[in-house]
Amino acid sequence: MSNRKPPCEVPSDSARMPEDALWHTLVQGVRDFVRACGKESVLLGISGGVDSALVAAVAVEAVGADKVLGVLLPSPYTTRESLDAAAALIAELGIQKCTLPLEPIMDAFSQTLAPAFVGRKADVTEENLQARIRGTLLMALSNKFGHLLLNTGNKSEAAVGYCTLYGDSCGALAVIGDIYKGTVYALCRRLNELRGRPRIPEIILRRAPSAELRPGQTDQDELPPYELLDRILYDHIEGNMDEAALRKKGYDPHITRKVCRMVAHATFKRRQSPPALCVSARPFGADGLPLPPGVMSR
């Protein structure tokens, strides 16, 4: 298990809404969306991470545990800890379970692409293939059984493009797409307090976030620590501060430049992402850009 600490709660726009109210808003939002789409059941990928854990808990409250399918999609890089965490969550929530191993499909993709990739080293391409295989399998289950696919990405990831198009960006609704990573942790802990038991197993809350697309990977290999990233994103998006203003506030200029560029360069991804439940003052609009200040309050 990594000795890196998971991100702590940090100020975010959605934190302005009391956590209890935010929880009920997410539950009602999912319930209304599922009904509006003429569906009764949902599915989502369960990774053993905090994001899918929170979305699964919201889904159970919204439509009932018997109408939620949790899909485990282990790859050769999935750790035993992730599988144990996912199993603990599924057992606690009482949802249906389906396991679809990725390795045979990954091998088939590698063999098919080998002639085209000859002489090229493995890189993010192969990592993204895993995410796209996951997305394809989830959509296949959605089509076959009529379940609505819930996306599990958060606002921190969407902002900087830390997601794969046609992979983990798949879904009909981004349940926590307008909530920063730190607030995801805060909501999970609050839910456990409200229920008087570890509804979200502690093993999930103490893990270092990882997409597990290569051995030993953690999110902080590519991103600043979430407690810092969320503060910069909050000031940049909700605070409408440009790079110069962020630097003037005291943020490291190199990190600030990197984050601002990531937000700008990920616009094309957000344009193709599922709609999110809007709970902040400046959610991302259909064009992938934050809505103008004050729009949500009018």
C-alpha cells in the first residue's frame, strides 16, 4: 500500500453548500435524471477508489441497491488492495456485482496494433486503451440491460483533463462532475457520520488516488497534490482569476502555469463529456468552459 496520504478536504465552491444539503442534492439529482431518461436502474465501474464509491452510495440512495450494478474491470495493474476495497464497498452497499477482466482484451488490442506501432515504445497510448476498453464494456452492459451508465469523474479531473475520451469519460450523467476531489472525501466521511457506520469503507478513504494504468501509478505522478490543485482550480474557475492573478496571490508560478494550461487544453474533452449535476457557482457549460460568474445564481 502506498504511504502517500489521500487529499484532505480543501475549500471548494460546492463546500459552500452544507455537506448534508449537497448529499441530498446529488441523490435527488440522480433520481430525477434517471426517471427523466425513462430508466429504473443504473450501473457504474467500481475501482476501489473514492470517486466511484461516492457515486455508488448516491446511486443506492437514489434508486435502491437492487437497481445498481457495480462493475469491476481489473487489469494486470489492478492491485489486491483495489479489489479488496471494491469488494468491501459492494458488500456494504448491497449492490449487484459483475466482474469483467481486461487482460484478454488488452492482449487482443496489442496484437492488432503491433504492426502499426512497430518501433514505438509503450506510452500513454496503451494506458488510454485500458480506459477505453473499460468504457466499451460499461456501455455494452448499459445497452444490453438498459441500465443508465453513471460517470464517476470529479471536477478536479475534468478541469485538467485527467480523463480519457471514450473511456472513463463515458456515461449519461457525471454525478460528481461539479465537485472537487477534496469535497468528495468530505462527503464520504460525512455520509459515514450520518449513517453511524463506515458506509464508505475506511480502506477506500485512506488510499492514495490512482488510475492504475501502469505499475505503482498514483494521480500525483502527473498532477500537483489535490489539496494544492483544488485551491488553484477554485481560484481560477470559481474565483475567475487568471494566471497572473494566481501568481500574485502566491501560488508557485511553474505549477500555476501548468494548471492553467491543462485547464485550457482540456476544453475539447469537457465539450464531449456527459452533463454534470450542477452544484457550484461556475460549473462547466456545454462548450467546456466555466459558466460566466453569477449565471447560476440568477
